[in-house]
Amino acid sequence: MAKVDQVIRARLHSEVALVRQVSEYIIHSGGKRLRPALVVLAAKAMGHEGVQHHELAAVVEFIHTATLLHDDVVDASALRRGRDTANALFGNSASVLVGDFLYSRAFQMMVSLHNLRVMEVLSDATNVIAEGEVLQLMNCNDPDIDEAAYLRVIRYKTAKLFEAAGRLGAIVQNAPREQEDALGDYGMHLGTAFQIIDDVLDYSGTSDVIGKNVGDDLAEGKPTLPLLFAMKHGTPEQTEIIRNAIKQGDASQFDEILAIVQSTGALDHARKQAEAETRLASSALSKIPDSQYKAALLELSAFAVSRDF
């Protein structure tokens, strides 16, 4: 991962000072680096001994960071990873344009590897992520979506890049398609679990620990899994309170809604859903040979649901 960070620093270079400034701020603001770590672990689990996986891990982190820059503008977020968002610090225009720079730099890097399969996987992932962002936008302020629609957004906007990261680890080693698909399935289920827990933490974490403002999802009118379950199992009065909050994007009754979410067992339900996804992720690794790297991938799926940040 230290070598991946070296690649990231080198590839961030731009003659345009503001590009460097915003890029370095968001890249070095303390993220968990799960997606590039997944590339590295998957490649090593396949026996890769070269250095191409460092470049691919950096590409994945650049794509992820570009989505963060754009997300924070769309959501008007003020806090990420416990720090001011780039848009709060540098403005929306700079955030959007530097996000575009990171996307295009990622594509420059992947083209330089001269591997068509790499380009197929990453270009497909980037396109699906964009569709997921639009789907989420369409679902905002709509309390009538179901769990299937919620999960579709997660699969697109979050899990797809995790899936791509797993696949890249196999591709860089020219592994059989069966093993590429296995690592892709692992990544997809891991990413789904990761996002469900993110949504749980919006109703069970603290701003200092999770690195963003608790209740942000509600303020943005996002009908996440805890809210969907609470509306389905709460009293008519409780359901109406949550429906109105989602419709209005209003977090002023957050404490009351939090009590409803807790009393209906919504957080336990969501955690169980996440745990089911991690079991599927772990079972996908049955086609991967045993190694310390496979063991680390199994630990990573456990971390996805046990974390509090």
C-alpha cells in the first residue's frame, strides 16, 4: 500500500496548481483505502509478483475519489472523513472540475497498461457508477421505493467499483475467468455490505467517529434500508413521520426518527442483511487458493460489518 501511495502521489502531478491542491487534499484526507487494498490483496492471492497492480490500485482510488468530489457537490455535504469537504473549502466548481481531472487521469493510466480487459472492466464500472448516482438522485425524497430499488442503487454506485477491484487482481495475473468472476463476486458482495453498514452508521454512529454529520442521509431525503424497514414495521403515526421527513429532506425530527428506527429493530435487520452479504463474499473465495492474502480478504469482509466508522 505504501507503493500504491507512491504511485498516487506521482500521478496526481499537474502543472495547474489548483488541480494539485484539491486532488492532494481529498486523496490524502484519510480514507480507508479499501478499494485499492482489495486490488492488491486479490492480485497477490492470484500469485502476482509484478508491479502493475500498484498502478491499477491507484486507478481505482482515483475513480473513487472523483465520485466523492462529485457526490459532495450533489449532496451539498460539508463534512467527509472528519474534515471539511473539498467543495466546502474550494467551492463547487473546483470540486467538479478536479473530479473530471481524476477521472481522465485514471483513464490515461489504465490505457498505458495496454490491457483491453482492464479497460473493459474499468470503463464499464465507471459507467455503471454514474447510472447509480442518477438512480439515487431519482430515489431521493421518495418514501415509496422498496428494498429491491435500494439494493439496486448500492450495487451500481458502491458495489460495482469493489467488484471491479476484485476482478483487476485476477486480470493482472491472467487468471482463469472462473477465478476472475469469483473475485468479482467477492467484491460485489463486500461492497454491498460496506454500503449497508454506512447507512446503518448514519443512525447509530457519532459524527466524530464516522467522519460525517450524523443524519446527513435523512437531510438529503435518502430512503435507506433502516428507514424502509422502520416504515414497514412502525405504527401508522411513526411511518408518517418518516415519510414526511424523506419527502421534505428534513432532519429536524432526527432524534424522534432515530428512536423509531431503534424500536422497530431496523438497525438489526440492516446489519443482518450486511452479514448475509459478507457470507456470500466469503463463499465466493472458495475458488481461490488458500494463502495469507485470501485470509486477509476474509478478514476484510468481517471488518466491513464490524466497523464503527
